[in-house]
Amino acid sequence: MSRDAKINTLLLAIVAALAVLPLALGLGDHKEEPFTGADAQAETAITEIAPDYEPWFAPLYEPPSGEVESALFALQAALGAGVLAYYFGLRRGRRQGEARAAGGTGDAETPAPGSAGPGA
């Protein structure tokens, strides 16, 4: 196994552990909704501290349920990951193209500039 494959496997194991350990260890069992977002936890804390607090702004769109909200968040994350993957892929492709152009390591079918080419 190459060094890069070992590093990728280790990183994948760490990500899996970060996802599974909170559930396996029962973190948050004492809470009503243990894995709510920071916004919901902040709202709860504010209402406990100042019950008459009025928010400055209201949401533009309030999803009908938590499942729809989660789906929209997942869609947003997928779109962001797609944009990042496209950008980094484009950057890598350009870099490889520049390296091929500078090094002259083209395909076997393509003759190098200034050469006679196949069959000449």
C-alpha cells in the first residue's frame, strides 16, 4: 500500500470515528434534542436568559419540517462540494496541461513540435 493510500485510509477512519463515537458513547443523552444545531441551542439559551427577547429579523423561508430543512442543508452542502470539486479539478487539469506543454510529454499519437511525425 502506498503512503498516500495509507494516509487516505487513516483520514477516512478518523472521519468515521468522529461520526460514530458521539452516538456510541451516548453523548447528549441527557438532552431532549441532543444533536440540534448551534442556532437552536443559542435560541434556547437566549429564551432562558431573557424570555421577553424579540429577534431583530425573521427568516425569509421557514421549512415546513425538520426533514425538509435537513434536505435543503444537504443540497446546499452537495452544491458547495460540487463547486469546490469542479474548481480544484479545473485547476489540476490546467496545471497538468501546462506541464505537458512545457515538458513535451504528449500522447504517442501526437508528434512533438518540429518533428517529422509518424510515417515520415
